[in-house]
Amino acid sequence: MHNHAPYPPLRLVWLVWGVGALLYLFAFYQRVAPAVMTDQLMAEFAIGGAALGNLSAFYFYAYVAMQIPTGVMADRWGPRRVLAAGAGVAALGSLLFAFAPDFGWAGVGRLLVGASVAVAFVSTLKLASHWFPPQKYALASGMALFFGVIGGVMAGVPLRLLVENFGWRDVMASAGVFAALLCVLAWWLVRDDPAERGYASHHQGGHQAHHGSILAGLVDTLSYRNVWLLMLAPIGFSGAVLTFAGLWGVPWLKQVHGLEPKAAAAVTSVLLVAWALGGPLLGNWSQRLGRRKPLYIASGIVALLGWAGVIYLEPPLWLMVVLLAITGFASGNIIIGFAWAKESLPLRLMGTASGVVNMGPLLGGVFLQPGVGWMLDRGWQGSMDSGARLYDAATWQSGFGLMFAAVAIALILLPFVRESHCRQA
């Protein structure tokens, strides 16, 4: 296939991949944005912890529901169409959220955003499998997570400053404009395969669309035990990070540790940055080891101990920041899981498998964000501050206990995953 054609130049490869990565950055920004607006949202819509957890998690509900269709759509229609459509709907959802007159419309906006940006990660992985050499695939997926986390960090201190200066509605509306620009960029720049630009493809088997039955592909994918286990494990590892950094960490740091909102946002950003660094590095190290399991388990143990320290030891602030950094880094181990899942089954099922496995990290948000909110409301003593609920230290600890339990369960599952020895099935 195209023996005479050169492989695409690296600059073009990163550019095409970068459009998908930018939508993923936007996805992540939207994912954790509510964390720095908890007070405003509680007051604006007159809601408690469980309802706020739900409003934030509307994003996750839609995102998770879209993961399998996304994998299938990326395999069938190609990443270019899927990314352009996703960015267009994301613009709409962001604007709807920004101008929502009540809780119901805000929820619809969050749902639309979650459903649309759900295409970003899997489409970006799909692009990577065509545009990058196979040995660079783990790097490309780790870098995608890194881009995402940059979005998460932008939704920390920078977003808090913008919200304080311009109000949350204007800031969210401008995010909608950014998504609209991405829609245009995706259509103009992205191509599904280098062959469409006259270059050789890195995809084994060249460039072809698979038109097998969607259901058959899904059933086939789900017949692999590794796919199930590698989907379930990130519910704990990622779920804890997304629940802490994406919603409840900032109010906890304010209420229990007396931090200013900006300082609290900075601390939760440390967790996200470390997570971003951990992804590509741990993925790369497991590639060098030639094995996936030992590093995934070892980093899982570190993450569990880190959360134990943060939640139960009540360390001084500097030590807590260190613990969060270590915990975040170790939780980047989910990137090992993406490469591991891809190796565990035939390449033609890759899009569907990525979609299934990518449900895991987000299911963590689905269960844990409202779960922690529900626990907080159960222990709420009735104190408020300008429309937002205040919870005591013991109530926060019981709420975060859910995150700790989820990480422990994830760790118990890992020994049952079959080693792939970094080789494609």
C-alpha cells in the first residue's frame, strides 16, 4: 500500500492530531469547570450538594452513554466528520448552559456538552493509529491526556479569576465561541488517513472503512475479559481524581482547610498536572518494561496510599500538596490500560474497544460526583454561606471515603487482567 509515497511530515501529523487534542482540552475544561463555580451555581439555582453533584455529572452521564457509539462512529464515519460534528454541538451546549434561565436548562446544556465532546478522545486515538507509527501510539494517547489536563488546569485558577471578573455566564459563553471555531478547524484541517493527503498510512491494513455490523463488533469486543477489567479499574483511579479536582476538592479545601478559592483551585490543579505527567511517563515506562501489569499495579498501590493520606491523616498543607502530586502522578496509570486494551484484541475492534475502556474513567465521575454530594447532604448540619451549603470535616471525610473505596476496588481487579507483553493480539 503506497510503497512509493512518503510518510506524512511530523509537523502535519501533530497538526491533524492537535485538532482532536484541542477538542479534548475543551472537553476537560468543561468537565472540571463547575469546581470553581460551586458557590455561584448553588446560589444561582438554589441547590444543595446532591443536586450540584448531579448538575456537574450530567456531563458524565451523556459522555459515558456516547462512548460506545463514538468508537463505532469513529470506525465507520472517520474522525474528521465525528470531530467537526462534536465541536459544533459542544458550542451549542456551552451557550445553552451560559444562558440557562434555570436548573433544568443548565442540565440540558451540560448534557449536550458531555455528549458532544465525548467524541474527542476516541477520535484522537483513531487519528493517532493512522498518522503515527505504532510504537508512538502510547505517546500520542498520553499526550492527548496531557492536553486534556491542560484544559483542566485552565479551568482552575485562570477560570476562577475570569469568573470573579466577568461572571460565570459570560465566561461559559466565550467557551462556546471557542468550540465553534474548533468545528471549522476540524473540517478544514483534519483528514482520516494520510492517504487522503497523498502520504503513506501507518495503519496496518492501510486505509479502509469497516462496515461490519455495529452490534457484532460490540459483542465481539465485550467477549474479551481484559476489556471489561480495564474499563472497570479507571472508575476508581480516574473517578477519584475527577471527583476531587472536578467538583469537591475546592469547596473542601475552603471549608475544612480555610483556603481562598484561588488557592484551593491551585491545589486541585496540582493533582491534575501530576496526573497529566503520569499518563505519558507511565505508559512509556510500561512499553520499555515490555509488560503492562507490574507498573499498573504498583502505581495503583501508590495512588491508594496517597488518597489514604489526604483523606484520613489530615496532613499540613505542604504535605497534602505533595501527597496530591504523588497520587495524581500514579493515577495516570490508566494510560497503560488504553494501550493494554488495544493489544488485547484484534486491531479492527480498536475504536470500539477504546470507547468501552474510555467509559471507565468517566463512570467514576457518574458514580462518585453525585455520590460524594449525597453523602455530604446526609451529614449536613444546616449551615449556609450566601446560598451555598457548608459541611463539617467529619462529613467531608465520610464523603471522600467513597473515593477511597473505589480506588481500593480498582486495585483488587488488576491482578485478574491478562498480560499482553506489549504485543498486539
